[in-house]
Amino acid sequence: MHFHWDVFINLGIISVAMLIATFIRSKVKFFQKYLIPNALTAGFLLLPLYNYVFPFLGFETGSLKDLAYHFLGMSFVVLTLRNRQPKTKDNDGAGPMAVGILYQYAIQLVVGLLLTIFIIYTFRPDLFHSFGVFMPLGFVLGPGQALSIGESWSQMMSMEGLGSVGLTFAAIGFIFCCFGGIYLINFAIRNKWVTPEELSYMGEPGTRRGIFSNLRKDLPVGSYLTTESEAIDTMTLHTGLVMFTYFLSFLLLLGLTSLLKLIGQAGVDLGDSLWGINFIFAAFTGMIMRRFLVAVKADHVIDNHTMNRVSGLLVDIMVTAAIAAISIAVVMEYWLPILIVSVVGGIISTWSVIYIGSRLYRTHRFFRTLMIFGVSTGTLSTALALLRVVDPDFKSPVVEDYTFGAGIVFLFAIPLIILMTWPVKTFLTGNWMYFWMFFGLCCLYLIGCTIYFFIKSPKHVLKNKRQVWLKKK
């Protein structure tokens, strides 16, 4: 008999890399000083191997992309299945988080389109007019959206490799997020952007090394049993619940995209793009499942600590696989326009995230700012990895607020997703009206977010304008 081993071989390779990364973190001061997550180290250890060595052995990065894609969705199922913590009056909620995400989406669209005009009129007149849109597609929405929309543009413009261009932006954003995020965390710690209470866990020596000392007797409890192990193990129950809920989200998304096909090509394009953000539907299905468990009085079987362990496994593998799947060869395509847009746009995005985050949010300001930075420059997987550095068990409401906020953002982003073809029409027809109409729409989004910013934080918007991070007394 012949059995397929591809998935398990990739998981085995990832496991070896994570074990090596754990050893490096426990021994090398540099990694301890900068709190570099083991998953990020493991991913970069595998990056050259999957680009230059493993292809000759028959191992491509397709399986890694699948792992990252599906583990991301399941991680959001975990986050929404967890029992809710009591809400406090000073919690910011999903609204400000949604605006923070949409703000960055609008900023990157405007900056990307302006830089595209600059490149076209200076040294690359044959550049397609929707090039700058790849920045928010790759940085904010991630490789799924960038790939699917890029491939659809390839068909529209009869150009090869636009999906790879989108993935290149996602790859650069990933690297930008990893190194920039770790630097931002350490910079924030040095400059006391993080409160002493929030730093209490990180301050333990065991956390710096990544492994608790063998001399420590009071090891923290990782999870509690909610089942009789002779019937079913608690971890088995939680994992089964997560995977069943994720399967339901697949059926939901499949049904929705089938209905969208009935309205024509616009529906098909929108449906294809939905698969790139399947984590929203996974989170939505998780919320429905949790409400069902509450309704039938079965929610007591869920242990948040066990869910944290499941989430940790998913996020670690997801981050490692996503980084290892980056194609170095693709980076060489359109390298100069990509470099200009990603560097200039990345700097502007980083500055605006810090400036806005310190003034828009009231609670867990740096945690929320870091989360927005992660999803605005890299991908959601790295955002979760960065947040885990300062909030290892996701005790703050930041991830939960982001989950709800991401759903709100998607509703507002649907018009932008549908009308992203307008700059493509400019390339095909030479009529700049389509480009400027889409640019104007992006500006309207930017103005709307700015108005919300002024309304939400009227006292802080212009306070200490030269101070990037507003320090509260």
C-alpha cells in the first residue's frame, strides 16, 4: 500500500526547526534580549531551505501555504469559542479597533496609488495603474487576497505573474512586520509605553530564555480538565470542537460564494476574495457555536486555558510555515517599484499606527497599537505572534476586539474590493477617470476615519503633535 507523507514531512521539518529555535532562544542572549519568538526564528531558518534545497527533493511551499492558511482560520475559531471575560466600562471595544484597521487600509491605498503615479511618470511608464493597491492587499489583507485578486488582474490585463507580485508585497510586509515589530516592542519597553502591570509576566527570567528553570517548583498551570479522561481527553474534545466548527465555516463560505456567483462576474470576484479572509467566517462560525453551547448549557466544557494551548500550537506552526513559504525568487520581480512602495508606505504606515494608536485607544494602548501594526504591515499570523510576546495568553481583550472589528472592517471594505478593478480599467483603456474615481473613494474613507478620530479623541488628536507616542500622565 502507498500512503502520502507530504503533510507530515512538512510538519516534521517545522517541528525540527522550532526545536532548534527553542535551543537558540535558551542559549543566545541576542534572542533573549529582543524577545524574538521561536516561531519567527524557525521560519527564517527554513526560508533558504525551502527556496534553494527542498525543491530539489520534491518539497514545494504549496503545503506550507495551506498549513498557514488553515491554521490561521482555526486559531480564530479558538479565540471566539473561549468563554468571555466580564466586560469593563473602560474597554475600547470593537469600534475603535475597526477604525484603526480601516484607517491603515485607507492610508496605504492613498499612498500606494500616489506612489504608482510617481513611478509611472518618472521611470516606469508601462507599470499598471493598480500596482499600488497591492500594498494594502499584501500588507493589510495578506497573501490570500493578494494572490487571488492579482491572478484575476492577470486575466483581465493578459499579464503573467501579478499574483506573484501580490505575494511579494505580502512577503516583504511579513519581514517588515517581524523585524519592525520586535524592534517596536523593545523600543516601547525601553520608553515605558507598556505599563509595569502589563510587563509583569515578561519580566520573569524564564520568559526571557523561553523555558522555565529546572529549579522552579511553582510551574504555572497550563490547562484544566473538563472531561473524564477515560471517556475522552479534554484536549481531544477541544481540538474536535475547533475542527468541527472550522468545517462548518467552510460550508458557510462555500454556500455564500455559490450564491454570489448568481449575480454575475462581480459576485464571482467578490466570492473569490472572500476565501482570502476566511478567518472572519471562521470567527463568525465560532461565535455561533459558542452561543449554541451557551443555549444548551454546555459551555462549561470549554476551558480557556486549554484553548490557549490549542491556540499556541496553531499560531506557532502557522507563523513558521508562513515565513518559510516566502519565495525569494519572486522578490526579484518588479523589485524597484516594490521597494519604493513598500519602504515609503511602510514608514508612513508605522508612524501613523503609533500616532493614532496612542491617541485613539484608552485601555491596553500599546497592545492595541501593536496588533494594528501587525495586521497593517505583515499578516494576522505575525500580529498574533507579536502580541503573544507581550500578552502570552491573550488575557487582554485586544484579540477579541480585533475579531469583531475585522468583521466590521470587511463590511466597509466590500465597496473597495469590488471597485479595485477601476485602476485596471485605466490601464486597459487609457482613461484616467477610473483611476481618479477610485482614488477619490479611498480619500473619502480616509476622511471618514479622521472624523471618527476627532470625535472619539477630541482632546488628544492635536495634543503634543510632535510627540509620536502620546504619553498619558
